[in-house]
Amino acid sequence: MSQTLLVIADIGGYTRFMKVHRINLAHAQHIVAQLLEAVIDGAGKKLKLAKLEGDAAFFYASGPVDPKETARVFVAIRKAFLDRRDEMSVNRLCSCDGCTQAGDLKLKFVAHVGEVAFQKVKRFTELAGVDVILVHRLLKNSVPVSEYVLMSDALHAELAPSLGSEASQLDEDLEGIGPQRTFYVELDALAGPHEVTATPSFLGKFLGWLRMTFKTLPYLIGAKKSCDGFRNMDMVLEPGKIRPSAMLPPKLE
């Protein structure tokens, strides 16, 4: 067991007007994949990717928590996310629900520091322990804003004043864990206002459409399941459709 910073960057924002059909879901899959790539790029070498979890990326960093560096990583990831989101929104050709709502997608973080056991399974490293479960339970919370960093009490104590001093306290009752004191910071307060720098480009629109068409082909023909494991889909089902089990949050043992 070792002391480890645990961070989940979670993408959401598709509304109930998102209809369940193959094009919408395939394009949503592509858009979220592009945004997750940006999130991973934004994390750089400061956080290691543990795994992708549908529309979220689970990161970790072993060793002592550096308050200033941790705050900078949150800001860098958010900027990378927003820059990619703006680029896709400004240079959009498709008018399906998945594409038109791309500009409304948002990013939130949940974070915790605790004891983690690392398990090697072939070339993969799995993280295990109660603290891994705790950080995932933080995803289901009552934070009253849409873009934030939600910290456990243990992490808040480590990050103040670089991040924690401006945080608001929020008591949560986490499933299977019980009452926990948490703190959240709005991302706008942490990172400042975002400036859109993306500019319209016909070439950018065409290349983006071409790339999306190629990437989504396996989903459109049914060879792969779109939005598998996505937590944040809140969609209107077309008549006769059954809610895909992939839209339900994965269970944590």
C-alpha cells in the first residue's frame, strides 16, 4: 500500500434532448473520445492514467501531494479540454444531436488521497483498495455547480491554501462508505474565465468530418457498441427502444 493521489476527470453535459439512435451515439462516442485525449494530454506527466472509464479518465500519482502542482494540473487539463471542445464546436459540419451539443459538454473532477494497492495484471496496473472505491463514490454527489473540483477531506487538508482555501464544505453520504466531509471549488474560480481562440475553417470542418466518419464507422455498422460505459447520458428513448445497459454506471465491488 502506498499514499496516492486519485483523480477522476468526468465529462458530461449531453441533455435529455439527446435521442438514442445510431448516428447520435456514434458521434457522441467520437466526440467524448477526442475530449478524453485532450484531458490525457493536459495531464502531461504529472498524473498517470490508470484507465478510461466510459466518459471519464481515472488518474493517479504516487508520493507526497504538491499543492501548487496539483492545482496547476487541474487548470491545465481543463484548458486542454475546453480548447478541444471549442475547436470541435466551431468547426462542425454535422447537425445531429451528438455534434450540436458538443459545445455544451462540461468537465468536473473528483479527487482523493489515500492508501492504494497496485496489482500487476500482465502489462496493466490495477489500483485497489477502499480509497479507490471512495473516489469513485464521489462522482455521485450534491455539488450545486456543473464544473468543479470535489475533494475529500483528506485531500483538502493537503491542498490548502493552493486549492483548498477557496473551497466550500459539503457533507456527503457515500454509498457503502457513509458520511464524508468534502470540499468543492468551482473551476471558473480556480482557472479563471476561458477565452475561445478557435476560429472557423472550411478545411478544419472538412477534415474533422472526414476523421469522424472514419472513426465512427465501426459503431455505425454495429461492430462496436457506442457509448459503452458512459455514466453521463441522460437521453430520450425513441419509441420501442430499451435503455442500453451501457448507459448505466459500472458497479464497483
